[in-house]
Amino acid sequence: MLPWYKQFWPWFLIILPGTAVVATLYTVVIANQYADDLVVDDYYKEGLAINQQLTRQSRADSLKLTARFSHEQRQLDIRIEGRIEAHQLRLLLSHAMESDRDFAVPVKLVAQGHYRVLLPQLIKGRWHWTLDEGVGSDWRLDGDHLF
């Protein structure tokens, strides 16, 4: 009679649960590597910041600010209507699903109410945008745009 390690059935019975263990470990690695960005770590602070954002948005409404976007490749033109005298703005582009793709860029004044920015990369799909004067700004515009 052959020793157990030279027979078929013991190896067959070991491979079945072994495969499940390897698949489980692989699934854990994938889950950690590609974690979902929709959940905010510090949800309490984010909730408190909503009041400040609403105040800034109502200030933009009182200034009658609106923004229209047009883009060609990496160049993005922004037309702002309303009472604004800023020479430089900040544009934050947020991806809907992947926060590691979010970025902010400075926007330069080209003509009265016309701003232009050269994006660091070509972007496609629907992005959320936020436009303001930077840190300490008392107004804020935001919305979605399909690139």
C-alpha cells in the first residue's frame, strides 16, 4: 500500500478548501487595494461643513453668479455672469466615484467675466465642479459637467 501523500484522494480533499482560502485572501487584497471612496472617514466634520457651504452658495446667489463651461481638449473656458471682480479663481474638479482623481487648478482671468484654465490631464465623463476665490472665499458655485 502507498503512503497517503502518494495517493489521489487526500490531495483532492486538501485542494478544495485550500482553493477557497486562497480565493478569500485574494478577495481581501482586492477589497483593500480598491476601497470605495464614497464613504467619508470623518463624516461628523463633513456634516458641520455643509452649513458653511450653504452660506457660501447663498452668497453666490445674492451676487447673481452663474457659470457656463466650454471645453476643447484640455482647455476649459468659463464664463461667469454676475458681480465678481476676482482676477484668479480656484476650480476643484471631483470625480464621481474615485476621489484619488480629484484635483484643483487655478483659473486665470482672460477678459471681463471670461476665465480660462489648462487642465493637467484630459478628462472624460461626468465631473462635479466647485468654483470659488480660494481660501477665505465668501461665495461658491458648484454643479456637474459632462466632459
